[in-house]
Amino acid sequence: METIIEEGYKMPLWALIPFALMLLTIAVSPLIAGHWWEKNRHKLVVSFFLGIPTAIFLINKGLYHELEHQILSDYLPFIILLGALFVIAGGIHLSGDIMAKPSVNTLFLAIGFVLASIMGTTGAAMLLIRPLLSTNSQREHKTHTILFFIAIVANCGGLLTPLGDPPLFLLYLRGAGFTWFANLAPEWLFTGVVLLVMYYFTDRYFFKKEPWQNISAELREIKPLKIGGAVNFLFLLGVILSVAFINQTYIPQMAETDAPMWIKYLREIVLLLLIALSLYTTKDKVRELNHFTWRPIIEVAVVFLGIFITMTPALIYLNENAASFGLHSPAHFYYATGALSSFLDNAPTALAFYGLAQGLVASGEAVAQVAGIPEILLKAISVGAVFFGAMTYIGNGPNFMVKAIAEANGVKMPSFFGYMIKFSLIVLLPLYILTQLLFL
């Protein structure tokens, strides 16, 4: 990005305060002021309260073009893609009740693991969580199934494409090719297989402890699986093709500064058209069965508006001071990105460390590059952001949704810290460390 700033001006550390407050509010509010934070207008107030002064500061310092890029080139494509995946996935309903054997449950999670990279972790999680709960409704021991579902489907599965998880799409917008993320297949496959094997043997253990009356009830209430709103799979294919081929690589005119608006935002126009087609062709009954509402995507839109504005000074500061942070190796970037992604949203975290890696390039420490940073650092940032999002309920958006839906269906879920102590620290963290030692 081309930046015109006051001569000799360096971004001060205090300019990052609004960004830090924005992330802190997102992380803490659901825990200490959950009822207040539920209302999207309160989230919008926070975004405006922190975002407007930041925008005024940036414009006053001659950083209008940086701010414009954040809003028009990052935020707008980001929110339209999430909206497309949200609406289209919300038009697909999977119903039925089959025998909740360990092999069946493991197959459910394996399918979700693959779908997460195709329709996004949120889409895959929302498609499968209700039929999985219905399938296991007669079982007494099912909390472990939801915990592994959060890790496998709502997080780790989304590593292979920019559609899989928001941080990957933002990195795609910064120059990582659509197919580049397939290079993360070894990390994806290793982690997925290990988690699925661990889950299978865990579920076998608990299945053997089920009372016989629960098993017999399972056998009596079997219903075949059915898919409603199947036309949305065509629209989902349209989203995949749009992101893969409607970009500057295949349409160079999109990068021209004087290109018409319909060329610059052709991908977003097509995605909006796919949203409209999904809404028009899907029966209302299908969305009702999915309990579809606009509230979650509106929440994402208003929260990330504040994030993207307040993030701008942070990205500039990290770029200018990269060498002073002492982060150089892939392991540094992997664990640093992962640690923050565990407690803050993984999308801005990934961009922050991407900006840090850019600063290292500027200071002459770069080698072979992808999207303007060393490829191995891009791998570390991508894997760390996606995988570590499963370490807490607030690490990735779908986590809390899955927890809420499970609790509404009578599943007793661990508390915030109980989740970490009983699951993520003892199951996920050792696996993530092993992944880093083997691949990064």
C-alpha cells in the first residue's frame, strides 16, 4: 500500500490503545457483561467510540490511503464473503437420527473436517451440530463429542482454503494465492487424523459405559438423513469459483487504480448475487429449521468495522518496529500468533503478525516470499491462527455458537476455564506442539 504521511512521522505506541481496547472488549465482555454485550447496537457503539477517533487521527496524519485500504480492500470483501457463506450455509438443512456408534460419530466429525475448508468453519459447524446432537440425543455421555467437534470442525478443518477461516481470507487478500493454502495439507491432515483417532477411542470408551436402555432407545428412533435446500450447494460452488478466479491474477484490470467500480469489486458483486439467489430459491421452512437469523452476521459486521479501523495504526507500528520484537523463527510466529488467537479473534491477530513479518522483510531479513513475507512465516501464522482458535471458547466465532446450541439441547458443557483444563491444554496443546516440531 502506498502511504503519504507527515515527513519523518513514526507511529507512536499509544496509537495502538484503541485496537487493544477493542480486542479486550471483545474478549472480556461476554464473560463479565454478557447480557449487555448481546445487543448488536452496543457493539456498534463500541466500534464507533473507538473507531471514529482513530479514523480522525489517521486522516490528520496523512494516512487516509491506509484507512481506505483497510475499509474498502480488506473489510468490505471480508464481510461480504462471510455473509455469502453464512446465508448459503444457512439454507442447507441436514435432518435425521442414526445410530450414535463411535464409527458414525467419527464419520460425522470427519465429514465436517473436510467441509470446513469448503464452506468455512462456521458453515460446516452450523450444518452438522444439530444433526450430531439429534443423533446422540439418547446417549448419556456426549460432552466429549462436542469438545472434539469444536476442535475438529469449528477450527482445525478450515486450513486448506481462504474460505475455511477468516484469517486465511485476509491473508489471501494480502496476496497469498487461493491454491497456496493447499500447501498446508500436511499440517491439516496430520492434526485431523490424530484428533479423529483420539476421538474414536474416547467415544468407544464412553459408548461402552452407556446404559443398555439408552442403546435400545437409539435403535428404536433411527431416522434416515435428509438434506433440505440442496440447491445451495450450487451457490456454494459459485462462492468457491468466485474467490478462486475473480481476482487480480486472472483479471489484472481489478488492480488498476482507475478501473471502474464494477471491475474492482466484481468478486463482491457476484457474491452478493449468490446471496440474493440463495435467499430467493431456498424455502423459508429450511431456514426456520436451521433457526436462521441475521443477528450473527450483523454482529460480525459491526464488531469487525471497529477492529479494521483501529487495527490500522497497529499494522503500521508493527511494520515500523518489527525487528525490535525479537520474533524471527517460524516457531516464534506460530506460538505468538497462536497464543493471541486463543484469547482474541484470530483474524486481526493473523493480520497483526503478518504486518510484523512484513517489517522483517523491510529490514532485510527475508528470503523466498509469498504475499510479501517469507513463506515459512506465512505458514506459521496461518496454522497458528487457525489451530489455536480452538484453545478457548472465544478463540473463534463458531466455538461459542456450538457451545450455546449444545447447552440448549441439554448437553452439560465445561466452563470457560474448565474447557481449557479438561480439554484444550491436555489434548490440543500437546498435539499443536508436536505439529510445530514436525512441520514448522
